[in-house]
Amino acid sequence: MHAAASRSSERIDNDAAVRLPIATRTRRAVVPVAATEDSSQAKTGLWTEIEITELRQLISNNTKHAGTVSWVKVEKAWKLVTNLPERSKASLSSKWYDIKTKSTTLIADDTNKTQGSADTNPDNTLTGFASNVTTTEAAQTTASNILGIKTVARDEEENQRPPVDSPDALIQLTFRKNLQKARKIGCQMTLRKPPNRVSGQHIKPIIGVVDGLIKSALLKKGSCRLIWNQLSVLVFAGALTVSELGNQHTTEKAEKRQAWFSSSYRECDNLRRVIGKATAELRRRKRLRKKKDAQRAPTM
């Protein structure tokens, strides 16, 4: 009896469900227009100014003393920030590489404006001893003014670090990395590889900033405690920094030149193939024409 009663109740429920209007049975959740627009914008992968500013801040907070960025921490911190689209670690690192490359190219683009002021400044020199190592703040302010960076006083510079994506900060990180490398090598000439020679006006702002970094390192040690090996290590690290950053500009030019030569070679190769095919076709037609003329000629 109980089974029959349960079956009859199920049939009644099914009949009631069938009798419901179609609109109520096929009701779907309405997606708001704003949500679809946000999702479409997120799919495009475009970066907004808010995202770029937040990425700079996160990288500045998660950069080690050696200049390396902890992308695992950056990705975790990015996920904790609200009102930001989801970005993978590869996307964050790729965007940061674009920002850093753009900041480096600014050094080479705007150096022509300060060529006269850099040449007429006699104080921008580096001597062989700590007490005579002098570099003017004008060289650093010149590089900073070209690149649109606000200079900070020396007392505030230790407490407030400039943004990591600025050219001065990029030079500082590169110098620290090369300084650690030079300290590991020491003065062993068999392990030291001479840096590649760099030429051009675009390296003058880099040299000015590197001279300031060497001077600040020497002032911290003091002239009494300074030894020749320490000075040699600092100068070698500065040379590596200038060579690495200066060659980035020349490397880009070399890559563009190589791409132009490659495209020109491909075009010439295609033209050679077309000329070869046309020559073969022209010879075939000449032979065919000679045969036809020989057949039409009257026989004696």
C-alpha cells in the first residue's frame, strides 16, 4: 500500500511539472551586460595603467638585494589584490620584461639633448684612488632629467628606493649583480673576461650613474680601509654594467640589421627562381619557334 501511494504521488508531481508553462521550465540566468564587457576586456589581455602601477609596486616589494624578482611571491600578491583580472606568472614576467626593455631604450633615445652639457662638464671623471674619485651630481641629474626621473637626496635615497622600472634603478640592480659576480671572481685574471667594448653617445648617462655608484661604495668603506683589490673589483663591476646596458642598444640595432639582410636575401632568392623559370621558358619557346620555321621553309 505504501509503495502504491508513493508511486501515485510521484505521478501527480510529474503531471504538475509537465503542465507548467514553458517559460517557467526554461528559465535561464540573465548575465548582466557589465559582466560580459569585463570578461571581453579581460580576454583581450590588454594592460591598464592601474595594473601596470600595481605590478611595479609588487615587483619593488618582492625584489631581492641581488636584483632578482621572486615571481612566486608576486603572483600570490597579485591574486590577493581585488578588482584586478587574473594574470599568470608568465604573463606578469612578460609584461615586466616589456616595461624594463622600454625603460632601457629611453637611455639611448634622448642622449643627443645632453651631449653638449656632458662634454663641457670637466668634473665627470674617475681617478685611481678613493679620495680623488669624483663625479658630479650634474651627470646624474642629466641622466635623470633626460629620462624624466626625479632625483632624490643622498640621505633620502637610502630610505626611499626609486621605482624598479626606472633606468637609474635598472642600472643600480645591474651594478649590484655584477658587483657580486666580481667579488666571487676577485682579482684572478684567468677568470676575468674583459667586457665588450661599447661606443656611442648613449652610454654617457650610464657612465655617470655608474660613477656615482662607485663613489658611494668607496665613501662607505673609507679611504683608510680601502685596498687595491676592492677598487679593482668595483671598477670591474662598473665596466661590466656599462658594457651590458650599452650593448643592449647595439644588439637591437644588430638584430634589425640582420632581419633586413635576411629579408633581402629571401627576396633575391625568389627573384633568382623567377628569372630561372622565365629563362627556361624562353629557351623552350625559341626552340619550338625554330622547329616551326624549319617546317614552313620550302624545299628545293
